Amino acid sequence: MKEWLRPKDAGEFKITSREGNSVTGQFVPDHFIVHVWHPDYGQKWAECRLCPGELNVQMPEVGSVTGRAIDATTKAPRQGVLVHAEAQPQAQALPNLLPNRRVGDFHATYSSNWAITDRNGNYRLALRAGNEYLVFSNFEGFIQNKKSPRISGLPANETATADDIELVRAGVVRAHLINAETKQRILFSAKPKKVSVVLRCQPKWSKEDQLYPAEFTEGSSFLMRAANPDYTYSIAVEGNDPTISPQPGTIVFNVQPGETVEIDLPVDVRKPSSGL
């Protein structure tokens, strides 16, 4: 189907409430996006602006991506791993190298699919042929030991085998607030409402920070699981609790697979001022 554009017959509307507040906008005839997913064809979507009407979705030629998920240390297969493959928008990233292909075409050729690995760690994904795909995984408490496998130019009606997904036990960051004067950890009887610990991390391949709030567990612990060895982390205390004042400075660190990093964060503790 052709790319959907705002129709020329779209009108405008204005609504005024009894209180005098006005809302304006554009009236467009009914427009629907239909998502279709099939385990043997992957995901596809089509657009329609005529209702009632009929929309036929033609599923594309597909190829298959197979592979397996294993433990990076023991090489044993991992069952129950969620594996997800997604097409990569090469035309968007490299428009000058593909002048005859419109950026919007990626929406027409996009495809994705997912599967769960079996007892032998194997998976199979049916995906639209011709695309380049990255294969990702998700398994509680584990991360990929290597970059996501890549499949280029998936052939139609054929099978491409991806590199093994090697999983390692993720690192853990456990932060504690300590009184800067007494060096004692500050214990909370319940989750603090005005204090939080925020992890900022920057992947080696990125210049932008990502934020990960740490989860309060018990006592003095703020926990973040699935820490990645390819990230550089910094940690800080944030909030507006009048009794706790974070000290200046940044703690920067890395986390190795399976490692638990314990970090004490010094804060100034003062008694709340009493009203007169």
C-alpha cells in the first residue's frame, strides 16, 4: 500500500466548553493501522482510511533465521530465552548510499518476530526476506556476552543460521546511603518517598547517558540488577528530603559479569528545622 498522507478533504473543528476553553484540531476521515502477526510470516502492518471497507494484507516472502542460546561459561543450552529479531532501517541510516529508495519505504518492508528457545536452546524465526536483522535476547538475570547476532540480506525460502547467543549472569549494583559524619549506613523502615538513587550509564558505543533508577529493597539497599560490562556507570543520590543532603562528586565504575558491586554513598544528615 502507498504511504498514507493527510487527505485534501480534511476539515477543521473547534470546540468551546462552557467555561470558555477552546480546542481546535483537524478532522480526518477514519484512518486505521492494521497490525498482522503470524509465526510463519512475522509482523506486518497496513494502513486504511476508508471505513467501512475491505483491506487485504499480503504477507511477504519469508526466510528463516535459526540459532541457539547457550551459557557462555558452560556452553550448555539455555531453555526459555526470549529471542527477538528486528529489521534494521539501513535506508534511513544511509540515505546517500541508497538514493533510489525512499526513507518511508522502511515501514513497508519492516518485519520482526519472536520465539522462545526449546530445551536444546534452539529457536526459529520466520522473517521477511531481503532485510538485515539483529537478534536480541531477554532472560531474567542474564545478559548477552557478545554483540547481537546480525543477519544480512535474509534469502527468501531459505534458512540463515545466526551466531550463538552467549548468555552470562548479569552483574548487580547495590548502593547504600551512609552518614558522612558517622560513616554508618542509613536504614529506612520503608521505601523512602523523597530520596532515590539513580544510576547513569553510557554504553561504549554511545555518547548519550541512559538513566536507570535503582530499586529500593530493604534496610539501606538500593539495587539494580542486570548490570552490563559494556557500560560505564555513575551513581548519585537525588531527592528533596530536608534531612538528607547529597555530597558533591560523582562515583564512576564498571561491573563485570556475575559481580556484585557494593557502593556507599555519603550524605550529610541534619535534623529538620522545627517551626516556631
